[in-house]
Amino acid sequence: MADLSTIGNGNTGQAIAAVVGRGRHTVQFLGVSDAPTTATGDIAVLAARPMPSGREGLGHPAPMA
């Protein structure tokens, strides 16, 4: 079995975790509100949408078009 780390725990991260969980693999969620943590999975998946650069982007998701 593999351990998976998802960087982003929104809709995409949850959907990936649901599929992976069916195969009895473990999933570690890393979200923006978590304290700095090291991804410990055998596989890491970036499941986050881009954020604007600079001061205005800190802690605020980019607007969706």
C-alpha cells in the first residue's frame, strides 16, 4: 500500500483522497490553515489552485473566472 500526501484539501484533494481510499491507501491532507508540515507520503499530489503573487495573495484564494 502507498501513502499519499495531498497539498490542498478542497474539492480536488477530497476527490483524489476518496479514490485513493478505496484502494486502502492512507492519505495525509495538507491545507493552507495547517501549521508548516512535511509531506510524509510516498506520493505527493498538488491539488490547489494558484494564488496571486505578492501581499494581496497571502491567505486569500485567487478569484475564479
